[in-house]
Amino acid sequence: MTLDRQHRPSVSSSRSSYISDNNDPWDDDQLIAIPSSIASFHHPHPELMQSVSSTSNHLSPYGSLSINDVDDISSRTHHQNQQHHSNFHFFTNEQIENAEGFTSTVENTDYYTDSNNIFDNELGYTHGGSSAITQSNASLRSSLLSSGSGIRHHTYGATANTSNAALVRNSSSSSSASVNYESQERIPSLHDHFAGNNNIIGRTNSNNSIDDTGSGSGVDSNNEDEDDNKNHKYHLFDASNKLLAPKYHDKFFAAKPNCQVQRFYIAEEDLVVGIAGYKISKLRLILYYLLCLSTLGIGYLVFRWFPRYKIKLIGSNQPLGKAEFVVVENELGEVTTVAVERKWYNRSLNSVLISPENGIYDNIDLPILISFQYRLFTLIYSPVEDIFRTNSNWIDRSWQNLEKCKNGLTNNVHGDRILSFGKNECNLKIKSILELTVNEALHPFYIFQIFSIILWSYDDYYSYAICILILSVLSIATTVIETRKSSGKLVEMSNLNCLVRCYRDGFWITTSSSDLVPGDIFEVTDPELDAFPCDCVLLSGEVLTNESMLTGESVPVSKTPIPSENLMAQLLIDFESSKLSPQVCKSVLFNGTKLVRAKPDPETHISIAMCVRTGFSTTKGSLIRSMVFPSVSSAAQSNDMQKDSFKYIGYMFIIAMLGFTISAINFKRLGLSKNVIIVRALDIITIVIPPALPATLTIGTNFSLGRLKEKLIFCISPTRINIAGKLDVMCFDKTGTLTEDGLDVSGVKELNVKNGRFNPQTNVFEQIENPVFKMILQTCHSLNYLENEGLVGDPLDLKMFEFTNSKYHEDNANNDCCFVVDGDKKVLKVFDFESTLKRMSCLVSDVGGRMWGFSKGAPEVISTICKPGSIPHNYEQTLREHTHNGDRVIACAAKKISSNTVSAGINRSKVECDLEFLGFVIFENKLKAKTTETLSVLKDANIRTIMCTGDNILTAVSVAKECGLLPSDHRCYISIYNEEANEKVLWQDVDDPESFLNEITLTPALGTTPKNYSLAVTGDVFRLMFQKNAEIEEMGATAAANDSAQFLFSENYIQTVLLKSCIYARMSPDEKHELVEQLQKLDYCVGFCGDGANDCGALKAANVGISLSEAEASVAAPFTSQNFEISCVLDLIREGRASLVTSFACFQYMSLYSAIQFITITILYGRGSNLGDFQFLFIDLFLIVPLAVTMSWSKPYLGPIVKKRPSANLVSRKIIFPLVSNMIIVLVFQLIPWALIQDMKWYIKPVVGDQDTVNSSDDTVLFYVSNFQYIMIAVVLSLGPPYREPMMKNAWFIINVIVALLVCIWFMCLDPNSWWGSLMQLTKVPVNFKWAIIFWALFNYLMHIVIPRKLRTLFKKKQSSKKYKHLLLRERTLSV
């Protein structure tokens, strides 16, 4: 089928929505991430996913093919204001927009949930679901629990002849882990495809087939001798390998490939890439080699630097299915060529790719596995859609049968899956030292240095050429060593290989963890196992894990075996969608997480788990990928300065060519030889463009890294340091970030059952009257005991248990008991806390054998599961009083449970209903010592501060007021979501419940409240805003013209909320992530600081993410601080600003150094002269290099952080015009003394064209003057505050300047006839003129200080280009 082009969206909106008409992209109440703290690593937020795409034009001869809503395309875009600036060069934007194929790394993701998921309170699965279940999910669930009968066979994977019956097999025999393939051949029959062509297949056996080793299963040993058999087998093996060539593709695939370009979306990186198929043309390849040889390697370098030209020269377009190699270009303009690998497979397509909901893959054979790797993804060719797809989310639908799962895999199936998914390794390939050296040496700047060295050597500047050569070699060696070292650290972090006990073919074997494949069963209680080698699901036993490697949170997490087949079916759906429901997450063990303790199953005496994801498809693999390949926005910002530097070099090259032309004309006029003209003119280029220019951008960053490390701030992304200097807004988590990590129990508010009122608050456990309330505090928690650490678990649970002064004991002998408190209270079952439910529960047996169900959690949630009669009338008032004071409040409730109910089987839903409310536990959350001070500094620096927490909104407001995050002169309006009133959102004054904002304009009523106000938003309202905004954009302006929702949740409404809100409460990890990206859309440079546990997605999405963690290098964020105070943010901002200014200063210094030398040489060239070899050597090595290095040692200014941010654009008017003015000043202050000496009696004319004798007054005077200019420019560019410490505190720089000045003055005092004078090729200059030069240099310095500063003010940017500043200006204008 062919889709109309008009339905294809533009590249700028190439983010997929994957949202069908029934999907609710914000209904995340039943889903958490994998785990919740790292949601964004496995999928983008739903609101990021804009409509992308169209399907292949060649999907199926049987009509439309829908693959889990990927191909149910919508051209809607609910974030049209987000513009991704694509930078495609190899492909055109039109090619990407009209790409026939489309797929994504999360193509099966369903960004929605429903209240009726498969795991519906463990009551069972209802076939077909309810109306709330989307069609896609319902279809998948149906296929999970049905036999798949009635699906007709298709012939994509085999030619349409009589052999198809042998190649199309039943679906169950191709994906089920329990199938034994026996002797089925992997290589399909050759006779039917190549009958009569003995040149290809040679002699075939009676069965016309060959096995994996090339041997025929039907060879007649009676008629052939042993030698003939060996030759026969080798011949068949050789023939089979030849047949893998793309030219034989049509012999094995019925559907001929036609798609030549496809669009692929990497959701984890928010990156659109284009993929095109190519094959190598032999004639063009020969032409390429001839070009490289005939140009003496220059052609090779050009093609290496611009690979798209090489591809177009040697390659010819091919359909993707027949490609020898593919060209992959991402929207950043990075072009990669990857060889396509082809292997014999001959298994069902659904054994390697996820089958669509109509089961079409189940009956299609895949003769050849065609694949390639890109950015650590494996993409596999699907003949159905005629495109490449990933199998990262692959599942085996037979996994729903738990008993079959425990049987493990056969060796045959294991071999198939090794082919399909590869080894279970997260090994990053480290380039060899030779490869790194070659790559570095062939960089354009080192090639330019080689060119310069050759030129200088030809011109007999051997001393300088040798020095530059040595420096270049040292520079390359240093870069290679540092690259190798950093790569080694990342590899060490990513690599995990150990021995595991695996159950395969009915036997326990010991094998390497790299041998594991999806479906393998391995033992968790193996004493040798200390970390999980893959993503797996626990089938038996209980496990305690430490997930700090992924989340930064060191609190152990309990894992329980998956309890039912219905839950297993839910897991299959969740793994397809890359999101885990909370029930499933309790049974999933993640790759790289530590095994703290394993409790074996009482029946089998071991604990087992089933591998479900391996390699880079695991959670750890995805995190590693995010470190190796950052998101588009981060990469783009990191490359901004480098791009600017190349722009600047381009401008300098134009100047160099101008100087080249002028010098060549002048030399011609002077009658110099052609060789001299060429050498001197080319020398101009080496002067104007110093090879070390781009390297100077990293000098300040490298020094900042060292200083941050001294302050216990570690960085895994150095390019983010400069970005930290540009921060506009800083978001903070509350608990553990702004406030202390631990909560202290300030008291208990007990409900008096007799009178229905609260008793006075008490902070003594023994004074609690109700014994049931005491039991809740003692038993309703999920703590664990470790031998070397004692009790571990959630800090809130730990503080509450310590408050009771009770004794904890784990009863390992009793499998029906989790733990015992005080010897008589047995906790039989614990339902862990879930962020979506906001509560936890447990089942307890007291000393009398009575059963109790206890629950504790958020007060607004507990009240909904309690009997209405047990809730006191002042429940809300009491809660409001405590939260208003900044306390954290936990509500407790209980009920008796009959023994019959327990024996019949009890689940969470039976415990958490019809409870009796018993009281509140009040926790005090103290601010950290430096919180208030840090926020005050940020406020004074005009850096907006935002609190983003999962806590109660009133508690968040109270803490915000206490720490100064909410300005004291601002009124705070909190959002109230009224679902009954047509989903109406009200904004109520937190201090005056009768005062509200206008519902549409979000402005206070005139005359009632002050103009200064802030908003506090809850997570449910935050979700609602973007959900409704998406619906409005979908309806269109005409349909929504009469709908009030277009005003209530319009873009202006959302922008107002984002600009005015300083508090976001009850925010889930996904919502925190989304908040960061919404702020970035307003052109904020966003920072996020959190503890790494529930903030991982936001930390990675932010421009600058800071994790407060004990880990030295956490994958949770670019920066990790072992200083748990938010004052580390100030250190990072100061270092960022200092690094940014230093990088710019060094860059400007190198530019002006080139300009000074260019002007000097140009003047001397006018007289046919030049600087001497040792003059060049002194300037370049002993003057410039030490000054450039020591000036970058300036530390950040420790005074107030000023409101004005340093310039971040190298080619801005603010930088360029002062730079040009400095160049003009240099020109003037060289021309005047040079002109004055022309009529002096002591003037010595230069010898025109003599390369060895440069002794002249022109040379000597300009050498003296320029030396001072080099030093003075370094001093001018080293000015300190407000971003760097005063120059005088940079002791090494001051010493360097003083020494350099003394050496320059010493040169002026030298006798020209002395050894040093002759070496430097100086001439005699009168003393009075030397004094004049010194005073002239001082005046020159003064001009460099005054004039550029005036120009900087004159050309100051009058209007910011940032969107949020325009919105704030518009708001102020409207308010006036």
C-alpha cells in the first residue's frame, strides 16, 4: 500500500506519538518505570513523542499491517512549538520526510495504562478486557492466552514454490523455549532454488539440503569414499556461504525488497536517523583508489573527513534487504557506514522480532538473518515491512506458562537465540592504540600541523619545525592515553562476566554469563553470584538487591517471585512497552544490580530466575548507551562552542587567503623567485590559523575538572561544565536534597475511638493508648536485617521503627513468616510501598493468633480505603495544620482479618479496604544547613529556583517558605483538580482559602491580592494540562472554537503555569522528567539536583544534572557530588562560569596572538623580510605557550554570583567587535613605530629575499613591540571578577608575566654583536628609542583596556533570543 505524502510529517516533528485514539498518554497511575527511578532511559516521555511517520510502502501483499500502533500512523503533533533543527547532509530533509519505512527503538511502546490491566488485583484475566482497555493491548493479551489457530500462512521468507511447505512452520515450533529442533537444517534447500546450476551448488545429496557445518544429512556412504565425502561437504559449505551474497536475496525471499531509505527514531536519545542501502561498485572503487594515489593521499583525507562524498563515489543505491552496507546519518549530521551481516537462520520471524498483534510473523520463515549494529543497537531486517527493526523488547509468548519457563531451554533453541540476540555482554570495544593514534594524527588540525612542519622544513626552519613536531607527538600521545584511560573506565564499569549455574536440556551446567540468552534459567542462590548478569524475572525464592549502581539509592530492594501466570502475561505486555507495572517490578532483577541476599524456595531449596533481556537491551545496557551517546539537546549544546570555533577559523582563513594574495603580489613586485613567493605566502596561512587554536577551548575545562574533584564533585561529561555557567533555572528535589535525608518522628496524633477526636500529640511510644496503633508502628514496614549493617531500608520506616524501641528478628526457619517483632508479633506478608498507590500494607499475626491487616501511606489515599465512619470530622483540618507547618504526615489504618480469609488466599486488595483509621504519625523534615543560604545566592544571581518533589503540596509550600525558595512577599496559589466539575482546575490561595485566581488568565482579582504571586502545581494537574493540550491540538482550531478547554489548557495557559510555578508536588519520576523538558522548550538552560533515586530521568534530561550520591561516578547524572549539600550547585556554577570565560579568553588570546604575528609578518613581507627562526621559536614556545597555560589556571571568583551570565557565543557581536578592535589597535601600534624608524640615521634596511639574513631595523623594532603586545594581551584577557578570581591571585600567571617582561627587556638590552644578539638576529637600536618602545607598550595596554570595553557596551545585545524572556516581557507589558 502507499500512504499519501500529505500525511507524512516534517523532520522537525519526527517524534512518534504512538498514541491511538483510545490511548491516554498521561494515565500513568498503574505504571512505573524500569525501575521507576530510571524511566527515561528506556523510553521518552509520552509528551515528547510527536507524530512521526508512515509505514513502508511495501508492508504486505495482504493489505494493511498494523504493528502495535506503530504503523497506525497519526499526523498529529502535540508539541508543534518544539523545533528540532535537523542537520542532515547526506540525506535531504525531503528524503527523510518521505522515507518509505519507519521504525523506532520503542515501536511497541504503549504510553498509557488502564485501570483494568491483566493483573487486576490478582483476580484473573478476562479475555478481551473492558472498554477501558485499548484495542492493541487487548489483542496482545488475547494472543498471549490463545493458541493462535486460524492464522493463515504467508510466504515472505521463502520463495513461492513447492518448498514453501517446508519453510513455513507452525508458530509454536519457532518461538517456544520447549521445542527441540532435532536435526532440522539451518540452511534451506538449494536444489529448489538453483536446480540445474551445478556451478553454484555442485553435487547435492538426496535430501538436497545442508546442515550448519555444510554436511549433507543424506550422503550415501556406500557409493562415496571418505575423501569424496570430505570434498563434497567442503564444496557445499563453500556454496552456502556464497549464497549469502545479496545478489541471491530473491532466491530465498518471496517479497522483493523495494525500500531504499527508512527513517529510524532512537527514542532514548530523541534522535532521528536516516538509513539507506548501498552496494560497492567495483569500477567506482578502482576510481577511488586512483584518486587517492594520484593526489598523494590528499583525496583519501578529503574522503575521510567528508565520508558522504566517498559513499556517493564508490556506492550505488540498493534496497535495504539487498544492501552490502548501509549509510546511517543522524540529525546532527554524523554519517556512519556499517557493513550488513548476513547469516543463515531458517527459523520463524517471530523468534527474532516481536510479532504484530495479528500474528503474521508466527508463520513466516526467515531464511537469512540480515542485520547491522548502530550506536549499540542491533537492527534486523524484516521482510514483512521491508525495513530494519530492533529486537530490544523481544518476548517469547510461551513465557506466560510458568511451569514451562522453569524447564529452561534446549541447546537448539539456545543456539538460535545466540544468533538472534548475540552474547550477553555490555562490552564496549576499545580502539587499539594504533587506531587511536591514526585517528588523532589524521585529524584536520594535525594534518595542518604536518603541512606547516613540511613547509617550515623546506624553508630551513628546522629548529622550530622539530619543536612543533615534538609538541605534536606529545599532544597526540597525551590525547591517546587520556582517551584510552577514560574508555577503560567506562568499559570497566560496563563489563560484567561471571560463571552461572544454568538449567539447559534438563541438566544443570556451569557456564559463562555471556552465554545467557532470553529464556535461560539460572540459579540465584549460587554462592559465586554477587551481581545479576542480565535483566531477569525471579521465579522462586526471595531476593534482596542493591540497585544503587542504576539509581544512586543504596536502600536495599526486596524482590519476590512472580506469583501467577496472569502476572507473567502482564510482564510480557510490560516488556513490550518498556514500562513495568508496579506488581511486575517486584519480581524483576536488573542487570548490574548487586545481590545482597537470596532466600531459597523451601521446596526446591534453590532460588531461580529467568533471563529476559541481555546485553545492551538490558537496563544497564541502556544506561551505558546513554553515557556513550548523550541526547540530541545535550550533544548540540556541547558542540555549540566547537561549531563557533570552526566558524571563527573559517573567518580567519578568509583573512589568511587575503594576506596570501597580498603577499604574493608584493613578492612578485619585489622580483622574488616563485619558490620564495609560494613558501612565504603559504607561511601566512600557518600564522593566521594556529593549529592549537581549537585545543585551547578545553584548557579551562580540564583545570575545572581537577578543582571540582578536590571538592568531591565528579564528572562523567566534561562538556557539561561550560553549560553549567549558562544555567537559567535550577530544580531541586526536596527530601534528601533541600531537607535532611532522614526524617525524625516528632510525634503521634492518635484517634480516640471512644469520642472520635484526636488525642493530644505525644512523642513517647509508651503513651499511645491503642495497642493496635502500636502494632502498626512496629510491624508495618519493609526493613531487612543484614549482618554487617544491621537494619536497612527506607529511612522513614527505619525512623518509625526506632521510635518504637522494638526488637526485630528474622525467622528463617518459618517460611510463612517474613519477620518477628518483640518475639510475639509475626509479619506474615508485606505489600511493599508503591509510588503509584502511595501506601504500603502488611498482614500480621499477634500474640493471640489474631490476624490483622495494617496499612500506612499518604493521608489523602488512606482516607479513601477506610470506612467513612472511622474518619474524624477534623481529619482535613488536622492534616492541613501539620503540613502547613512543614511536617510530613503518614496516616495509619487497620482491620481484623478472619483466618478463613487468610487460608483461602489473600491479596493486597483484600487488605486495603474497609479499614479503620487509627491516627497520624508526624515526621519532622529539617532543612539542611546550607539550603537557605544557597537558595538566597541563586536568587540574587537571578537563577530561578524550583522545588520538584513527590511529597504533599502543603508540606512542599511550607518548606519552600522556610528555605526562601518561595519569596516572602509572594502569595502562593495551589492547584486543585475538580474532576466532577468538568475537569476544572482551581487555583486557591494557600493562606486565604476564599481567594482564587482567574481560571483562564491565572491572574488575581483586581483589588484583592498583590501582583506578586507564585503557583504550586500538583502532579495530577501537571498531567492534565499536557493531556488536554494534546487533545486541543488534535481537535484543531475549528473544532475547538467553542470549547472552553482551548482557553483552559492552551499553550498560553501552560506557559503561564511554567513561568509562575516554583513548586511542583506529588510528581512522579516521569513527570519530573517531563517538567525539565517543558522548561527547555522555553529556552531555559535547566539544572536539576536530586539524590538520584527517583530523579534519574530528570537528571539525565537536564542540561546539568547533579546527583547527591556516595558513588564517585554514578550513571545517574553527568555530575555526582559526595558533598550532600546543595551548595555544590554554587561550586559547579562558579566553575562553569570560570571555565566558560577561561575557554573564551584562551581562544581570543590564541586568535590575537595569530593576528599580532600576522600583522608583523605582513609588514615585514612588504620589505621582503621575515622574523628569524629563533625569534619565531621564542615567541611561539617560550612566550605564548606558558602564558596560554598559566592564564587558564585562574580559579572561579568566590564572591557573589552576578546576574549577568558570561557570553556563550564565540561569534557574537559582543565577542567579535572587541576582538576586531584589538586587532586594529595592534595594527596601529605596530605601524607607527615601524614608520618612524624609516627615516632614522641608525635604520638598517632588510635584505630582500634573503632567507638566512633577516637582521634589520624593521625586524628588530617589530620584534620588540610585538613581544610586549603578546604579554599585554594576555594580561588584558585575564581580568578576574565577576567570573574569575582577581588576576593577582593567579600566582603562576603573574610570575610568568613578570619573567616574560624581564626577558623581553633583557633582549632590548643585548648587544647585537653578542652571542645571544646574533642568535636572535637583532640590530642596534638607540636607548632613547627603546624607552619609547616601553612607554608605547604601556599606552598600547591602556588602549586595549579602554576601547574594547567601550565597544562591548556599545554592541551589547539589546534583546534576548530566549523564549522565556520574551514571555516574561509580554507578561510585564500586559500587567502594566
